[in-house]
Amino acid sequence: MDKVIIFLKFVFYISILFLIILSLFPGSLLGFFLYNDLSKQPNLINSPVGASINYFIYYFNHFIYYFYLSILGFCLYLRNRNFQKLVYILFFLSIILELLQFIVPNRAFEIYDILTNFAGVSVAYLLVVIYKFWNKI
């Protein structure tokens, strides 16, 4: 079991590093690898409908990644005394990475990104708090 926890912690920290690199790279690193175009942002979910829903899908991608990152971290540190610090760190990370996009070339600050980042962390936190309540942790 210890090896699984160690592996999951490794995945968690690599995911944070991946998030930082993707957020601060000038342009779209994933767009470059997938489409050979630094200006094209890939979606985790493609829209079967028109362009108006694409904005929702784009912001939902932020929610998905922050939810994944948060739920993984919260579950790994559920019984750790640093659990609450992790909550604050993830909220802070969601703000600071978006604010830094003001100064990174070919990146743009968007308030909706921060809101969906916050939503991802908040929903994960809410689920973990409910779990802790029902299991008396």
C-alpha cells in the first residue's frame, strides 16, 4: 500500500508541475504538440454543438483539471495535519497562475478561468468534507 501512496503522490506533484508549465508557457504548449500551432488551445471535451457552447467547454476544462488535482491531493492528505494548508495552496495556485498570465506573452488573464478553477477546488473540497463528516474522520 505504501508504494501505491508514494506513486500517487508522485502523480500529484507531477500534475502540479504540469499545470504550472502549461499555465506559464507563452502560447499553447499542448496546441503545439497536438496541432503544431502555439495559438490553438485544445479542449479536453469537444463540443458537438456550435461555437457558443465552446466557451463553456473551454472553461469546463479548467474545472476538470483543478477538480482532478484537488480530489487527488485531498484524498492523499486527508488524514494529514497539513490538509487545510493544501486547500489554501490549491486556491492560491489557481489565482496566482492566472494572474501571472498578465505578464506571460501570448497568454491572457480571464476572470472566468479563476472562477472555474475555484469551482473545481471547491467542489472537490465539498465532496471530501462530506466524506469526512459521514465517516467521522
